[in-house]
Amino acid sequence: MFEIGKTYQISTIETDSDGYGRVTGNQTVTAVDGNLVKFEDGTIINTMSPLFDSAVDLKTHETFKKQFSENMDKWLNDPEDANL
């Protein structure tokens, strides 16, 4: 799933005095060994951990958002000719 050199938005679950909370940040992958993923800042995450929430490939996500926006504009301007 992870590719070296790609940047992902990583979401993990962390605990503090108020209980559980989600923490997100952008990280670039430098190494992958099975379930372990290492990032540029030296952080290593076990993707099988129950505290690992998600990873979103930022480049793919931005492409999807752009395409979705363009399709939505077409549909709003001419719903019958949008070919969606």
C-alpha cells in the first residue's frame, strides 16, 4: 500500500488527559518493512496497530478532488449533458 517517496496524510489515535483523539499530519515514506512504515522525520508506524487510523495518498486525493469539482461544475451547468 505504501510507496517510498510518496507523501501521505497520516491519521493516528492518541490519548491524553481528555481521552482519545485523532492526530493527522503529512509524512513522506522513506522505508517499508511489512507492516512497519518509516517516514522522513524518523517516525515509524505499525500499520497493524489499533491506533493507526488511516493514510491518504495526497497526490491521488488532490487529483480526485479536482476531477470531482470539474464534474460537479459540468453537472450544475448542464445536468442533462454532463455525461457523468
